[in-house]
Amino acid sequence: MEQLGYNDTAKYVLYWLLPGKDLDIGLRIVDCDTDTLSMIAVVPKFQYFRMFVNHKDMQFDTGTIDDGVISGSPVLPAVLSPKSVERSFQEPGWQEQSVGQEPRRTRRNLMEQDGQHCSFTADNDSEDSECDEEWVDFDNEVAEDDDDLYEEWVDDKLEDKSRGKSKLEHDSDYDTDLEELQGSDVEEQDSADEVEVVDKQGRKKMKKKVKMRRWRPEEMKVVEFRIGMIFLSVQELRTAIQEYIVQKRVGVHYVKNDLQRVRCKCEDGCPWFLYAAPDSRRSTYVVKKYVGKHTCERNWVLKQFTAKYLATKYLEKFRADDKMSLKNFALLIQQDYNMSASRSKLERARRSALKQINGDELAQYNLLWDFAAEIRRSNPGSTMFVNAKDGLFENCYMSLDACKRGFLSGCRPVIGIDGCHIKNRFGGVMLAAVGVDPNDCIFPVAIAIVEVEDTNTWKWFLNTLKEDLGIDNTRAWTIISDRQKGLINDVNALWPDAQHRFCVRHLYQNFAKQWRGDIFKNKLWQIARETREVDWQQFMDDMKEMDEDAFAYLDAVDPRQWCKAFFEELPKCDLLLNNICEVFNKYILDERALPVVTSLKKIKDQIMIRFFSKRKEARDMCGTICPKIRKKLDKNIDFATNYEAEPAAEHLFKVTGLRGEYEVNIKKMECSCRAWQLTGIPCRHACACLRLERIKPESVVHKCYSIEAYKSAYGHVIMPCSDPKVWPKMYGPAMRPPKFDKQVGRPSKKRRRSPLEEDNGTRMSRHGIIGHCSVCNSTGHNKRKCPELAALVAAQEQAAAEAEAADQAANAAAASEEVEAADAADQAANAANEASAAEGAEAADATDEATCNIDSQPIQIVHDDDEPEPHLPPTKMPVKRKGSSSKKKVLVSLGNRASASIVEFVMSYDISSSSVMDVLQEQALATQQSQTPLPSPLPSSQFIASCRENLPPPRSTTATLGLKRKKPVSKKKENLLPNL
């Protein structure tokens, strides 16, 4: 404005028009830094906007001025000619004042001056009137932390300045206390920025403007709501509510949930409440009511804690570690949310996350058309095409241009072919053609995906590979594969002049099914490794002596396919195994479990990274040959110490060693062992000659192992593919995955190992062990399938039955004898008891008579004063003994009687009268010493009846059957009654 001649800011008022709005509703005043930030926010989206100046009492040089636009230039355009001239601009609602009397116009001042005329239209309830807050475009912010800039540069300064200003000059845009707003009654029809607060007495306070703040994704870490919070969509609001429920572990549920309103509340008795509705001015959702206090308890089970939620939260975790186990996944959830999920939910969440990362397996078959076009566009010269039959996927072929050029220019004419299974949902087989680089490492050439591995698919793949590489003469090429019948016929038909080698490991697996043991194994590998025909024939004769059938089996196989002695010398390769394909299958193991397009894309990216790393390695290589070739050469040089070279002519030598004599020609690079001709690396015999001639062995190594050849193989660049969104659209026919039969159980992820393969487990394999039957000691079967087992079991059962019958008869006889003996013993015991009872009755009568005589004359015992009172030993009752005798001895003590002079004691049967008298005397003395009254004696009949009741029951005859009697207790002194 100063460049246009407006030096005094008090003499004009600056306005700007909202883009897309009319003057009556879109004109905004420019008064502070907030308005400037709002103008800046509009620029990225609308590129331009209009500004207006209300100037009064301004003088210019001429009477007429033209409008001008400044585009960042400090020099005025030529069309402008300022002149001091009086020019007034009449506007409704404004009053003319002199320049000196006009105060500084602020937003608050203008609103109070205009009053009800602040609106440019007749509708005073318009939401877009000047009375509303300033317009801020939240979709076009200056930066992510625009709120921080606002608080730093605007709010604090305005609040500090407002302290010294009058009430009229104070800006009305200030924050309302959150606690006061939460406890107030906010009307739903009020605007999102004006809240009418109601106090405790029910009186309405003035409307306070709430600071509007937009919800940001960064706030998902700790979700907190407040009144006036803005959400761009209802989906964003629902996501924030779900995150809040999971973080707080509360039972919040939706009361209303539609496009017009979102109302949530917590469990019964909890005051938590949230209400949000759309705002027509901003086309956003604004929180209008919110009570953030919880009085409920936290829950361990939440409905919102779903598998989809977990997949979204841990998507990047699975992107970094797609092999994360469910156990580790559960630990992460426990650490982050202090909750646990079921195993099925964890599995569904992981499957959903991997589906978002890798893509849908079913939908990616239709993307093959676009992916093939992208490969051909990004890497010109590459070959990729897809074949479909009846709307079903049939096969596809991919070979990058850099791989083809590098293989033909820097690698040897050796191709290994093999197939591996695809481990995704629809299955299939991936065929691969792999070469050997100058460092004896794998070099991928082409890959193909087919439905099954059979003769037709191999025929199609070999024919496509031959045409893609432009091979017309197959005489110089060598094919290495497994020993498969269908593949043998296809190679002979399509590559007729090429040498077809078999993998010796697969040959040995078939050989070991009939001839096991290390002896046969070592002899077979000795035959395969031998490079001279003479030695090969000798080893074959040894095999014939060992087993003629084994010799016939090996002799039926063409030796040109598995013996070094018959290999061609042109390829400079003596490989006996197809390990190059096995290594490549392991190299792409993880990619084989992905959807088809993702799998091909990742394989292509792996090859691209491999080419880049190989180029870096080539720059750091020293010397003239590759590192692995140097190790092989050093090994041959060390073995040369055991050989002596003798010169025969120029470049011709005789070498003598442990196994014979050899001829070496350095100039022709030949040795009679043929190892130098087969590999192109000097053998141990040649190294002995080079040592004699002082020639460096590296100088005579074949050029196919040089670093230059290595750089030529990996010198081509594989270009990356663009994002799938911008792939060229081919609009190919709809294609479905091939038909597949779903197998029972979980799909297998590991390859089934052969029994002959080494396993580093904890148990040794029993494969090949000859077992013997434990019944007949014969081979070929075990105990369960033994033909003699049935007869043996029948004989054993018959013998057991006879033995059991004999035992039962013996037991019955013994039992009858014991019963008879027990009956006889019982009869004798009963007779003895009866006799004892009779004697006891007589003794009782005699005792009664003696007792009567004693009653008339009491017993008096007088002790001398000088003599000490005699010490009586403690009375010991007789011990009950178990012996062979059937008589029972029972001693019954009746205790003291009422009268001190009467002692009555009755002995049971089988006690002599002398013993009874001794006991009676002892009891009489004890009674007199104690001077305790005794109870009255019982009549004789009652006494005898009580004694019989206390007798133990007679022994049962059945209880003694089969039991051993205990030894009788020996009579000891302590078991006898003392004699007085």
C-alpha cells in the first residue's frame, strides 16, 4: 500500500474477498496477522484473490486513477499517476469523518460502529455475515504446525496488548474455559464457534467464542476431545472415537450414528457424553457437546478391538517384518494396549495386513496384462507375455533384457533348468533357467509360471527360451537338469545337438533305493568324478565285482550324461550337480508365497539389486581372475607340491605323481588328466610345470573367468518399475486363476526332504536300516506282520490256560484242607471253653464263700515304727498272647469296692487258684493303703455274666483261610504278674 501512495494506515481500510464469494457475503477486513495468514493459506489452492481499499479524504496527482496490480515488483507500473485529490467512497453503514478525527479501525471497533448494519444483506441470521469469526481455510494451511505459529505470533501478543486497551478495542476472539463449557448447556442450533454459557442459577451469560481447532492425525497417539474440535469427515470422527475407546478401555457406544449427527455415551451411570454435527460453513463435523469425565470401570473386552483395527494399527510393523509370529504379535498388543486377543483374531489381523501390503491374490491375475506392459516399457528389449485359455490363466514368461545380454556376452553356454512349487493360495509351478557367471555363481536368465509341471509345459518353456535367446545351433550348449523322463524327451527334441547332463545327486537317490551303504555311494561318486576313461573303466569293474546288478543299473545310463570322462570340453564347466537351480529356488523362496504379480515384481527387484551389488563388487576386485576361481587355482597349486615335472620339449612336460605319470602341454593348455580342458583352470599337474617354468598360473586361466567377463555379464542396468497406479492400461480380457483342488489341512511351507539328505536334527534317521522280526528273526517284516505270530500266540494262550486250570485245582484242594483243619480247631476250642467255664463257676462260688468269711473279720496290717514301709513294685497285668493254643486268658479287674475291708476279684477261665489268691492279697494290701471306699460287690451271677460279655468273640474259620499264623509271643519276665 505504501508503493501505491497510501502512507498513512489510518486513512484507509483494507479488505480482501474470499475466492468464489460475492461482495455481500465474502468481503473480509485485513486488520492483523491472522488475516494475513488466512490470505496466505488461500494462495496454494486458488492462486489469486481480490483486494479492496476503502479510502477517504485521500488526494492524488490527477483526478482519475487506474487500478493496479503489484506482482512482487517494488517499482510502480507506468499506468499509475498518484495525485492529491479529494475522493470519497460512499458505502452503506459508513459515516464520513475527517482524517484527524477518524480513530484506528479494528475488527471490534467496526462491529460496534456497524451494529445491526454489519451484514451486507437483509438476512441478519446469515452464517457467513461479518459478525461471524474470521474465515480460515483449513484445507490450505501454511504448514503442519500452523496452530503453533498462530499461538506464537498472534494470540499471545494480542492478549498482552488487550490488557492496556479499553473494552471496546478488545478483540472478542478468545478461548472459553473448558470446564465452564463442559458444564454449560450448549444449544445445538448455535454455531460451532459461539457458545452460550449458562451459570448455576440458570442465567445465560454472554456468548463466548470457542477457538476452533482441527483434528490432526498426529493426535491419534493420545486422543482427547474438546468442544469446537473440527473433523473433515464423519469417518475421521468415527476413527478417533474408536481409538479413544481402545486407549481408555471404556464401554462407549453410539446412540445416533449417521451423516447428520453423531451422539455417543458411555455405560449407564457414567456421565461421559459426546455430540458432533456437521457445520455448513466449513462442510466439516464439529464437536458441539462434550463431557469428558468417566466414572465407570475399565473393560478387558471391547467390541471395537477388532481384527481390522489391529491390521490397520500394525500395518507398518508387518511391512517391516512379514514373518512376525503370532506370539510376538500378541506381545506387541499387550505392551501397547494392555489387552489380549484370541489366536483366531491375531491370525485374521495378520492376514488382512499382509493382504493390504501384498495385494489380493484373486485380483492380481487381471493385473498381469498391465504388469507385462510395464516391464516392456521400463526395460526395452525384455520379454514378458501372458497366455490365457477360456478365461483361465495358463502360463506367463518373463526374461529381462539385461539378463539376456549379460548371459550371452559374459557367461558360459551352460543352462540349468528346474521347477519349484508356488506356495500361494492357487498354487502352480515356477520354471527357471539359470546360468553360471564367471565367478561360478548363479545368473538368472528367465522364469515362467505354469499350472502344472509336465511334458507340455517343459516343451513350451524350452522352445520359448530358445527363441528368446536367439539360439539356432545347439551344438555348443549344455543343459543340466534332473533325471526326468518327460524332460529328457523334450530336450532331445528341441535341443538335439546339446549335451544333456543329469544331476548325480538325483541319480544316486534312485540308485540308493536298492543298493545302500557308504561303499556303493563312494564308488558311484568315484566313477562320476573320474576324468580319464581308463580309470573310469577300472572303477566300473570294481562296481561289477561288488554287485553285478548295481553295475548293470549304472551301465544302462549313458556316461555322457553323468561322468566327467565323457563331458565336452567346450563349455569349460565340469558341474555334476544342478545346484545352480536349487540355489535360485532358495533365493526366491519368500517370493514364491506371494500373489502372482507381487511375486514377479519382487523377483525382478531382487535381480535388479543383485546386478547393482555385483557391479560394485567388480570395481573392488583385484587381479585378472574372479575370487572363487583364484581359490580353486590356489588349491591346485598346493596339491602340486606332491608332483615332479620333467621337461621333454618346449612347452611339453612329463609329470610324475602318486597315481601315475601325466603329459602336460602348456602352450595348448592340455593335460592327459583332462581336468584342465574341462574347466579351463590349470590342474595340479599343470601347476607343477608352471612352477618349473616360472610362469604365473593366472596368465593361463581361460578368459571366461576374467574380471572383464564378469563386468560384461553384470554391466547392463535393470530399470525399476513405476507405481502400479501409473502402469499402462492394456484392458485385456478378464482372467481368473487356474483351477485348483483345495487340500485338506494347512498348506505345507517346507520342502519334503529326501531320506538321504542330511538333517541336523536331534535324532538320527533310520532310513536304510535292515530290521529283523522279534518273533521269527527274519527280515522283510516286523512283529505285527509276522506269519508265525498267530500260531505262536495260540500256543502261548493254550499253555497259559492249562497253567491257570492247574493253579485253580491246587488252590481248591488247599482251601478244603484248611477248612477242615479250622473246623477241628474250633471244635477243640469250644470244648476247652466249656470246661474252663465250669471251672470258673466253681472258683467263683469258692471266692464268694471266702469273701463272706473275710467280711466278719477285717484284715489289719501293722507295721513297725522302726522298719520302713516296704516298697511294692507296680502291678503288671498279664499280656494277651496269640499262640497255637485255643485257650484264652482274660483278667478282669472290677476296681475298688465300697467297703475297705472287702476285695473281690474274679479270674476268668484257665487261671490257677494259687494265682488268684496272690492277686487277691495284693489288691487287699493296696486297698488298705489307699484307704479309699470301695463300691458294694455284685452278686455272683451278675459278675459271671459281665465277665462273659467282655470276652472276645471266637475266631472265624473263614478268616484264617490262606493266612499265615504269627509266631507265638515268647514269655518274658516283664509280662508276668509279680508275686507278693
